[in-house]
Amino acid sequence: MNTYWLFLLPIVYGVSREAPREAPKQAPCPNPDRIHPCTCQYDEDTNVVNVDCSDATTSSEIFAAFNDVSWPFNRLTEFKLYDNTAVEELPDGVFGEVSFERMYLEDCAVVTVHPTALLSSNESLYDLGIFSCPLEEFPFHVLPQLNRLELLMIDTTSIGPDVPPIQSETLQSIVLTRNQISRLNETGWSTPNLRQLSLASNPFSEFPSELLKRFTNLEEFSCEGCRLGPSLSSGLLEFNSEAMWLLWLDYNNINHLDVGAIAGISPNTIIALVDNDIVDLTEESFRPIMEVLSRGSGFLVVDHNPIECGCSMAWLVLNEDLWRSVSGTCDDGKDIQDLDPHFFQDFCKGHFKLCNNTSVLELPEGVFGEVTFEVIEVCDCAVVALHPSAIVPSADTLEYLTVRACPFEDFPFHVLPELIRLKNLFVVGTRIGPVVPPLQSMSLEDLHVGFNLISALNETGWSTPNLKALRLNANHLLETPLGILEGLKNLEEFHCHSCSLGPDLSYGFLKFHSQALSSVILYNNNIVHLEMAAITGLTPNTILNLTINSIVELTEESFRPMVEVLSDGNGLLILEDNPIECGCSMAWLVLNEDLRRSVSGHCDDGTDIQDLDPLFFEELCEESYGQGGSSGGNFPAPKSLERTEEARMRKL
């Protein structure tokens, strides 16, 4: 007997169905001679009563054993019919009034099972298994009446080609393996508590994709050898159960997965694609699957596939979180977990590099032919022009494009919308300018156009909604890109050091609109004065760097609104290397510890702002600060503890 399913399922699901049994007051089995060739065995320790009719030569003998004999007890434990080539049916009323909790038929000649053979056990039967019998029909329509049935196994029979809609409120496991099923009728199917569905080794011509979406408690689905290949189409296997943990798809001649072919899995799902024909773990198909599995204990098993472990797998090998969630071997026998990331980094990143070259003056039209790159780097060179057709062939692959320290006078910004994967664009230390045309890119995250001849950015039509970093350093800007900043809702970093922004930052000079803003770099801009609300849109965690400017006075109306925002989080205002006069005009800051700790800098006499003594300011600045705060001139920063104590005593 095939006992695999009998023992595995109770272990997997933790099912304990047998109710405590009271010892019968008399022997539960009739006289052995009267039920021959059937036998009845009673275990006094467990109160289990098993009936075995494997030696019967006709179904009439089984009928007589239950209908012509009085059974002391009608509810028995198990019925068996094993290794029997004579009995071809379980006829109408075959068990009389006797019921069972488990019924197993294996290696037998049974072709039909009459509905009443099962209905006599409608209040007791919870396991039903039929294995390796030429069964042609099964009374699926009686399943709603089997009020305790949890496990239905029909394996290696002639059932098919269609299976009618199954309805059962109690079924937890349905195993319909190695039959002749090509289609499941989905209309009317209702098994709300189903946890396992196994359809392995059936010649499916129509796969029940929509049916899978209904199983909200499904934990395991297996369809090994179901002829699903060579290609799994999008949406073929879409699950709707957060409990899903096991998916078996071995031996299906699969060589390709469309994007979205397997969906609805959980981070703890194990997906087995063993013994298929998969050659390439394509990023577009497998990455969405791996990103889910990498968040938990799930993994993808691809052993015994002719996988070519080449550069098309670099996306996997170079991402440790994804890589560790794959089990399998390459076509040369090497374990995928033994692949060397450094090798893939060096040889597979599609990197074109032209650096430290004074001979090449241009990258002309069609220079790369049909070769594509993920990285293009041109640096410290004599190149003046880059033809658009040099980068357009890499529209689907290019992620990093760098032009640095080359005498470029123009750059093909207009092709950016075609570079659908471009994340980083660095055009630094060239001659482009004075106006940068409006950029449009849905993928761009980091834009660096520093150290050029740019005086303005054309805001009309600019669209970079996913930009996280904008770096304009060392350009002589005549105006700030307010219109562009308004559209950067995901901006994290804004750098404009050495941009000649001073001496005055006027009202509304910089308005940010991103809750993710973490860094604003404005050092070395000859800034002397900030008007009220010159910089707005900071977050509690923003670092505002105003180092190496010419700020003399931290006026309350200009600086307090910014510092109040920064003091609500881990934000910081950095004012190093400014000639700050630490006089009474700073009392608003020194006398408020919450604000002061969010400022870093030194006075013009070298005293750290954090070392200024609040008692001294309170004593000497009380009159002027109390009358308005901005008057009451400058004085040397107090450093003497003796002097501080003297001031405190005078106040007392």
C-alpha cells in the first residue's frame, strides 16, 4: 500500500480526528466465520476496530458480510480492500448500517463506487483513499453530505477527463494525482476550508487559474507532471492565500515564465521547479518572485534544470538578499550558491569606459552598434560631443551615465525619456550651459550637473518625479529652480555649494516640497543675510549646511523658524566658518536649550556656540532682549566660570 499520503498529511496539518473511544461492553466484531472472507480486528488498547475484505472474490461477499450479519457496533474505525483483482464495485448499500471513519482501496479492480457506499458513513468518515484502481467514476456529488470528510485521495485511477465542481465545507485536503484529468469544472466549486490541493501527473489541457484565486486558506498546491510547459503565461498561477507555503511544479517541461506567471505567494513559500527545462533566470520574470521570497524563509528550488549561469543572472548573484533564496545548480554542475559575485561584478555589469584619453574627440552616431550597456563612463578626456544614437541602443539597460572632466559643449538631454532604467546621470566639469533644457525622466533618481557653466535651469516642462538628489554645485546660478523644486516630492538631497547665491537670500529663495528631505548643502556661497522665510520646507531631520559663508548675525526672524523645525527631530543647522557675532541678538537661541542643541558652529572669537552660558545672556541681555531682542550690541562670549558665577549672584 502507498502509505506516504496517509502518514504525511496528519503530520503536516497536525490533524487529530479520532475522538476518545470508550471500551465496548462486548466484543465489537461478529463471529469470524459469519463475515468470511472479510476479517474484523479489534485492538483493546486503542479501541480501534478495522475490517479487511481484501480476500473477497465478489462484491456480493462484502455485501453479505455487512447486511446478513448483525454487528454489535455500527461505527467502526477502518475499511480496507487491498491487492484484490476480483471485486469490481462497491454496490448500493454494500455496508448496510455500518459506518467507518477511514476507508482505503488500493491495488484493486474496483471500477465504480455507489453513492450509498459512502453515505452510510456520512457522519463518521473523515479519510477516504482510493489508490491504483481502475476507477472510472466517483460520486463527487455526495461530498456535501459527508459532514466530517477532511481528506479525499484518488490516486492512479481512470477518473477524467472532467472533474465536476466539488462542494464541501469540511474538506481540507484534496489529492487527485496520476489520473486522466484534463479539466476541473470551476463553476459551482466550493471548498472554503481547503488547505491542500494536489493535481500532479494529470494531462491538463485547461488549467484552473481562476479556481486557485478562491482558495483563501490554501497552504499547498502541487501540479508536478501536469504538462504546463513549455511556457507559463501571465496569471496562470495566481494565489489568494496568505498561508501559502508550498508550490510544487516539477517535471513540467517549463523553459520560460512570463512576467506575473506566478503571483500571490507569501515570503515563506517554497517554490519547486525541479526537473524542468529552464535555461535562463530572466530578471523580469523571476525578480518579482525573489523579492517576495527574500523577505521571509521562502526559497526557489531549480535543481536539475539546464541553467546557464551567465551574465543574465548578474541581477541575482549581485544581490545577496535575493541570491540566498535560490537553491539549484548550473548546467555545468556548479551550485548557484557557489557563484562568485566578484566575477559577475567585473565581467557582467555591461560597463563602457573611456577615461584618461586625449585622442578621441567624439562618440559618433551608431558608435556601439547593437551593443548595450548598464554603465557608460566618459571621464578626463577630450570628447566634445556625444551623439544621441550612442546611448539610445541602451535604452532598456542603461542605469548609470557619467561624463566627467571632458570639454562637452552640449549633451543630448532630450533622449532621457527613452532611457527607461536610468537612475544616475552625472554631467560634471564640462562646458555645458548657460541654460539646461527641461529634463524628463520617470526613472532618474540622482542628477549631478555641478562644475559646469550653468546659470539657469529651464523649468517649463521639467518632470523628474522620482528624483532623490539634485546637485548643482559650483555653477554661477542667476536664479534658483523654484518651479523644479515644487515638483520634487521625493527629494532627499539638494546640493548647491559654491553657486554664488549671496550675499542675500531673499524671501522664498528656496522652497522645498519633500517630506524626505535630509540634506541641504549651501556652503561657500558668500551668504551674509537671510530674509525671513528665505529657506522653507525643511523637515525635522534635515541637515542644513551653511558652512564657509559670511553670516554675522543669527537674526531671530530669519533663523528661528528653521531651527524650530530642526529641533523637532535629528535635524541640524551647521554654521562653521562664519564670522558670527555672539551677542544679545542670539539670546533667543542661547536661552532655549531645545533650539541651541540643533545648531553647530563657532563665534567669531572661536567660542563654540554650545559653550555659550545661558546665565550670562540672561543677566546681560535681559533688558535689550526683553524689549525686542535684536538690539543690545555685541560683547565677547563668556568663558569664565568665575564671571558667570558673579553674574548669577548679582541676579540673585
